Amino acid sequence: MIAIVDNYSKNRMKPIRRIKDALTDLHRSHVIKYYELPKVIKKYDALILSGSKSHIEESNLAGYQGEYELIREVGVPTLAICFSHQLLCRAYGSPIVKMNKKRAGYFPIKLIRQDLIFDGMKEEIVVRENHMYRVGAVPEGFELIASSEICPIEAVKHRRKLVYGVQFHPENCTQEFSHGKKVIENFLRQIR
């Protein structure tokens, strides 16, 4: 079973439902709130850490302390999305940078390193973005696997663990822009 960690401070089920919908045919999942971590994690096969309306640099990260600690110690495959991608990278020492303007919509990103999470995709894919901050440097122990002109660190992978961070929202996809769903499917294939 996969734990979907809900990082939204208010009951915002729509983004979480999108992640659950992407998993429906592939794996059973259970939603847990970020403040319930890390005490309930050991019974799950993998983690998907959601985005949030909060901003890393403006948030009271004390509320996310359990998740912050879990990120460094995680022993199961993990996919961190947007806010969680930033939290992941910050936990490993990367700065978080405020962008000049919010990036919202569907944008192309370049796959710069072959990886199973992007299996079956061309060198450039279009994904949903919705963020005002970005990761300022690839964290130690990780490798850069995707980039864009506006956001140089779109996706990272840990060198020794099955841990990914993606700045974009793979759960927000359309028929026209379906690469995000394929990213989630490829992540889940690695944990079977």
C-alpha cells in the first residue's frame, strides 16, 4: 500500500483526489496528514508527498518537522511533488529561491538524464506547474534528471535510494498533456 502524505493545511481534497485517481488502477493507497508523520510510515510500501498551498520560505516549517525528518531517513520509495520536492531538497541542504513571478500552467521541461521515471518519453515533455519558489541547487547525494528554462531543477533522484523530487504536478494532467500520469505509473512500476 502507498501512503499519500497530504501537505495541505486545510481540507483540500481535490489535489489529493487527483493523486489517488492516478493510483486507482495501479495500487491501493491511503491518505495521511503531514502532521501524523513519521509514526505511521513503517506499514507502507512507498510514499507520495503532495504539494501544498504553503511556501517553503514563508511556512512555519515546525509543523512539517515530522516530514522533514522522515525525508532524510526514508527507507521506502518516495515521490515528492512541488512543495514536497522543495522540502526534500532543503532537507538535504539546498537553498529555496523565490522566483520573479509565479509559474502556473502547462510548460515544457527537458529530460536531461535517462531514468526509469521518464521511461517511454521523449526528450521534452509538457507538465503542469504551479509554484512561486524553486530549488536553488541540486542537493548533495542527488542527480539532476530534468530541467527547464525558468526552473533549472525540475526533477532530481537520490543516487542510492529510490527517492525522487519533481517540481511539477504529475497528478494534474489532461488527455493532451498526459506525461504526468506516466511519471506516476513509472514510479509505481519501480516498486513492484
